[in-house]
Amino acid sequence: MGGSEEFSIDVKGSETVVAVLPVQEHRLPLSNLDLLLPDMDVGVFLCYRKPEGKHFHSTFASMVSLLKASLAQALVTYYPFAGQVMANSVGEPELQCNNRGVDFVVVFADVELRELRLCNPDDSVEGKLVPKKKEGVLCVQATELKCGSLVLACTFDHRVADAYSANMFLVAWSEIAMLKPLSRLPSFRRSLLTPRHPLQLHPSFDRLFVPVSSLPPPKHHYSDQAVNRIYYIAAADINRMQSSAKRRSKIVVFTAYLWRVLAKAAAPEDRWCRMGVVVDGRSRLGNAAMSSYFGNVLSIPYGRLNVESLRRMELAEVAEVVYGWLRPGTTEEHFRGLVDWVEVHRPEPAVARIYCGEADEGPGCVVSSGRAFPVAEVEFGWGKAAFGSYHFPWGGSAGYVMPMPSAKGNGDWVVYMHIQKEVVAALEEEQPPVLRPLTPDYYLTDTN
């Protein structure tokens, strides 16, 4: 049930993996939507059990060799991940596609997979299983556990790629390792996200995004207390939650549920409570080519409610409020307008307001649906992952929550959270419980 509180890691080696074919050096501009991302890194990790069976003879060293060789091939197609982000003449970040390569670290961890306390990534993942990126756009770590299991982790620059892009890359990397043809080729066509002429501006974007020169004073009350946690939600609990607000999607109802918990955890002096949802614009932009677009195509619409009012509202009522402020952010016009808004403010950088927070707006949280996370598809030849999750302590004033499919494939969700301690306490006091702490018994027990 439990896990190992402490374990040590030992770095066994490090090298830089470059694309197996030469890449013509060039600069790839970041799109206007890329420019809305601050300089921050995203982590993702997958846990594979020790391969068993009389026909499997690979060692950890041979598995690492396969990972490196297939990565070198994948970087030919996904060459931005082998590049570097540099400032251009006006100070904006730009991608130098120079085949600088990907730092690949090999580590041994003195712990077994069944002993990992993945429910608390601060102890088990941060600084141990997920690497800190020092240079480049992407870095990789392969960790051998005491039981022979393998943890594969990546950290990438969010200014270059969103989770959708990283998911495409992970699937392609595994397909190359398995000698399969690539199921999707990435597109780097920045022309898909060019501003309109003339620009069409809407004042609503000034509420959702802000130039960095207009940022509010930094907050201390919430961001200092953020912790990382991983929970799971049983499919039956997801369905039960949605049954009270049948008109709305599972992600909308889940967001409403979290918003109510956030209000319960609010301090006495907090008047307002904010909630946002990350929207992927690929399917909204009316161009089939966007389905393979590599980069950031994100917006974060959000709403706020009075804490006391929110505490009194039923889940179905809150879900309707979420849907009300979310729907305008899911249109083609919203994303075209956001591209235009960034163009007006360039070269000054801008960010989502909910990431920064306002002095009088109280606690906030952002939900980013990771339900397309291909945990069951990223297979390199030694079986499917027993567990996988993103890891994103983003440093904003608002919390960050990402629900993903469980590797069990039974409809359960795995939920990564970077959130304040008070919210964790409120979540774990909920009755009946919805988010349950992740245990080895859960992720190492097959559904069937």
C-alpha cells in the first residue's frame, strides 16, 4: 500500500544524442501563440515493469541503447527538439534548429517500482525521476530501478511545444523503436497561425491576457504553499459526478467540482475564487493540417465567483457557469483574435492573467485536459507502461491540474496536481471521496 519515503539515485552516464541525419541549420520563428508561454519546462514520465518471459533477453543497457538509437532517428523528423531557443534582434525567443542535440542521462535508483510513492511527486519524482533541463529544448532520463523496471522521463521547453506536440513525439519515438511507420508527420507551418490583415481586436482578451509590463504585484500567499500530488479517479466516480450535470462534459463537471473544493479551502479574507481551463485550438481552427501542428495552440479562458456564493451552489449550477465562460474560448474566432492580440503587443511578451493572478482575486486553479495522453501507445518493445503522468510544477500563482487516462485502460483517470496545501487537505476530506491517493497497489494491479 505505501512506498519508500527516501531513495537515492546514482547517475551512471550522460551523453548528447543528435539527429542521425544532418539537419540544415535554420531559425524557426515561434508563433504568436508560442510567445504567450513564459520560459518554463514541462516534465512527463512513464514507468515500465521489468520485462518477463522466456523470449525476452534484453538488458537495461540494451534497452537504453534502443532508446538512444530510436531517439536519434526521431530527431530527424522532430528536429525542433534538438535545437536551442535564442533571442532574436528584438529580444523575442526564436528556435535555432542546429541539431545541438538532446541530453540523455542514465540513472540507477535504489528503489523498486512497488515502493515508489508516486502519490507524492515532491518526494519521488522531482529531482529524481524527471530530469532538470540545463540546455537545449528537450532532455531525457532513463532510470533503472532496483527491481529491473525502467522509468523513462522527458523535460521540454514549453515555449516550443505543448502537451499535444509532446504526445505526437512520444508516439513517433516508440513507433521508430518498434520499426513501425510513423502514424503522423508533424507540421511546423507557422503560416497556419499568422495574424489577420487588418487585425481584428476584441477587448475580451485584455481580461484574459496581460503584457508583462502590466503585471500585478507578485503574490506570496498561495504560490509559496504549492505541492505536487497524483491521484486517481475511478470511472464509476467520474460517471457519478457527471450524472448530476448531464448536459455537460466530464471535463466541465470535473472543473466545477474542483472549483467548489477550491472555495472550501479559501482563506477567510478571500472574496473571490478563480478557475480556468486550457483549451487546445487545433480542432477549432477549421484546417485539417492543424491536427499535426507542432507548437503551442493554447488559450486559458477563466471565470471568477464570489467564494461564499460558490460554496452555496450545487455542482450542476457551477458546471453551467464553467460552460458559460469556457464556450467563447473554444471558437475559431477566439484563437484568430488571440493571434491578432499578441501581434499588437509584440515584441513585448504577454502571459495569461490567471497564471499571474491579481492582488485581490483570491485562490485560482487551471485545469488542462490530458485525456489524449497516449500512455497505452508509447511502447518500445518491452510492454506497455504500467503508469504515466505529466509533471508540471509551473510556478504560477494559480494551481495546475491535469487529468489523464489511466494506463489500466478502464476509464479511470490519473490526476496530476500542482496545488496549494489547503486545497489538498480539502480534497482529501471530501465525502464520498472522489480523488484517491495513488498507490502501488493501484498502478501495479492489472484491471483484467
